[in-house]
Amino acid sequence: MKKKMISTFLAFSMVTALLAGCGSSGSATTATTAANGASTTAAQADTTAAGAESTKADSDSGKTLTIGFSQVGAESDWRTANTESMKSTFSAENGYNLIFDDAQQKQENQITAIRNFIQQEVDYIVLAPVTETGWDTVLQEAKDAGIPVIIVDRMVNVSDDSLYTAWVGSDFELEGQKAAEWLNSFATAKGIDPSSLNIVDIQGTIGASAQIGRTKGLQDAVDKYGWNLLEATTGEFTQAKGQEVMESMLKSYDNINVVYCENDNEAFGAIDALEAAGKTVGSDIANGQVMVMSFDSTKAGLTDVLSQKITLNTECNPLHGPRVEDIIKALEAGQTVDKKKYVDESIFAVDDTVKSVTVDGNSYDVTVVTQDVIDQRAY
Ligand code: GYE
């Protein structure tokens, strides 16, 4: 108790000191933002003072660029890889001042972070939005301040597209369609009747593009093929919530044979819950196994494919740092950039029962996971 009071006092003192140091006001979240940004801000002052002529961005564009990046959180392995990609791209060695803010999956924290970036007069704001809606006001503020906003990963849904300069990320609905088409082809190849597929969907963060697209891809296929969708509930893209949701689904239904997890971490949690309940995870639905499907294809996710716990893993690429840098460099050079840019992604499966899937007339090859495939993975 005493320990707790002392640490609370210390934390409060730190917050107060930080707020005083930054001349800003707000909640503890703002203080966290300030704390994350504090060293960068100091570095920024140093860099500006020193001129830092030798850095890469300097030699390219003649000035050190300050980038404010509002990250969703640290909910998944995908997110960690994404943060790492941004931090290593916008590093001091590369000549950038990166002000990084982790919003802990809360939109209000992202809005606070963006307002701080505006106050600090950053050169660019990069936003990985937690959900699609609710950005009009703060993005208008950025626009009024003349700061270009680049959206990365998930999309924003705004009434006026001029509120952001460019977006780069994945086609999440296509990801869902690929996964669903694979399931249809796999079930057909194994002689499984569509009406005997009893699916649960552990959804991502509700309102996030990655959730909206992946859920839609599944739901459209449920309507098209006549599968049973028993339930769709959010697992918030985390392992803990994925496990909790799976445990409760197992209490409600005794006939689940496909678990469609909207990311790898949810799949890890779901597998733990399934195994704890005495189920065997795997692709042999006809003999009582429960098939786990996932998205992201992180190293850990593909490792679970190799060990046959995850049957299909649809890729989502997190390495957006260099892509955002390309956009910024083009803008700095006065070039026009694509308003929206989708990245190419693969599909990874446990075996070659389905060699490719077709969505909207385009064919996508399915890669069978081997140790080599995993070793070549950067994240
Ligand atoms: O699939 C998940 C992460 O928005 C694509 O967010 C991203 C998703 C990714 O938490 O693991």
C-alpha cells in the first residue's frame, strides 16, 4: 500500500514536471505523449541548433523533418513490427525527428496526440487510425495549420478527402475475400457440405478498417455459400481477448468447426482456449478438428501454420515505414502522390489442397509454409 502511494506520488511528480517542461496541459495521457516526445523534442532542438548537415534527410531535402506519428497501440505482433518499421525509417540517423505516440487503442488519445503535433508545428503528421470515423474535426485543425497528414494502415472515413494528403495500407476486404474463397475451395476439395461449416468470427477492433473488411469478406461468403455463422464478437486484436471470447463461444456452442480470427494474436488466444477445452486444432474438420484461420502472417503466426495449429494465414504487411517515407520524399520534391496505395499480399496455408484462389477475376497463389518461409520473414 505504502509502496503504491509512493509510486503514485512519483508518477504524479513526473507528470507535473513534464507538463511544466512542455508548457502544455491535459490528462495523464497527454503527459505520456509528452514523455514519449520529450526526448525527441529535445533532440529536435539540438539538431536544429547544430544544423545536422550530415544527415540523410538533410542532404536530400535541405532540412531535418519532424514527423509526428500517432500509433494505435501495441496490441499485436503486427503492430510491434509496424512501429519498428516506422521508428527505424524515421530515425535520427536517417535525419528525422520522430515524435512517436502510442494511443493505447483509444481514439481520444490519438486526437490529443494530433493536437500536440499541431502545437509543436511538426512538418508531417502520420496517423494510423484506430477506427475509421470521428476524424473530421481534428484533421480539419491539421489542415488549417497547414500540416500534411498521411494516413497509414487503416483508413479514415471523412466527409472531405482533402483532410488528408495520402493513404497507404492493405485492402482488408480483399484479405477477407481471399480467406473465404480459400475456405470454400478447401471444403469443396474435402467433400465437406457447406451447411456443415459452423463458423465463429473473432473480430478485430470494431470500426477499424481491418475489422470491417475482414468481417465483410467472411459475411459475404456466408451468404453466398450457405455456411453457418454462429457468432461474430470482437477480440480487439489481442491475445487475451481472443482467448476470453473463444472460451465464452465454446460455452455457447458445441459444434464450432471453424474459428475465423481477424489477426494472429487473437488466434494464439483462441488456440489456447480450444486446447484447454480439450479440442484438437487442425484442418481435419470431418474428424472433429477445429480449424483456425488467421490474418497477418507474422513469424509467430506462420510458425503456428507449420505446426498445423493455424490452417490458413492471410498476409497483412506491416512494413509501412519506407512507404510513408517515399510519400514524404515525393511531397518534399513537389511531386504529386497517389491518394490511396494498396500493398500486395500473399496467402499462407498448411498444405497445397488449394493452390490458388480467385477474387474478382484475379488469381492469388497460396504458399505452403515451410521453415524456409518462416526464416525469410522479417517480423
Ligand atoms: O491485422 C492487427 C493489428 O490494422 C492491419 O491491426 C492492422 C491490424 C492487424 O492489431 O494485428
